[in-house]
Amino acid sequence: MLLVEDESVIAMMAEDFLTELGITVIGPATSINAALELISANDIDAAVLDLNIRGELSHRVAEALRLRRIPMVCATGYGQGAAEFARGAPIIDKPYSEDKLARALQMALHGAGGTNE
């Protein structure tokens, strides 16, 4: 599972949550370019993508994931303003709990998009 998050506290929390769920974490990628490199260099089954990395929207990362048909969960502090960006991927508001992350991952992996607040 690719983790793309530039806020260190949230990245550590998310990595802990994913590890507790039995998921092997690739990353965290803390920049757009790092995320793109990890996507091209690894076999990734899903991703947790922060929608804003160092002040830049993560459009290029989301597009790279979509091109490879990699399901993703979008994490944001911007609420429903992210719905257009996510294009059907589950959205979770930051900060999020392990339970919210697990439910959103289930939705992403089973093809059910939408919002998971």
C-alpha cells in the first residue's frame, strides 16, 4: 500500500494504522515526485493519497494511480471540496481514525467510491 502524506505526524499515524491492519506500507512519500517514483518502481495494490502535498494538489499522483488501475483513498483537510478531485474514490477527512481508514480502504478495494466521513 502506497502512503502519500507530507505531514509527518499524520504519516506516522497512518503508517501505524495500516501496519496494525496487516498492510505492508510503501512510503510515506512526502512529495509528488517521490510518490510518482514509488508508483513506477513498485507493485502497488492500493494507495492512501493526501490531496495536498507541500502546497501542490496531487492530481499527477491520482492520475498515475488511475492509469495503473490502482484503487485509492483520498485524505483531505478540505472536506467535500475534494469530491471533484477524488472522482469516485473514497474520501476521508483528516484527522481520521483507524476505523475510518479501514472502511475507506474496503470501499476502494471493492470498487465502491463516495465519501466516508
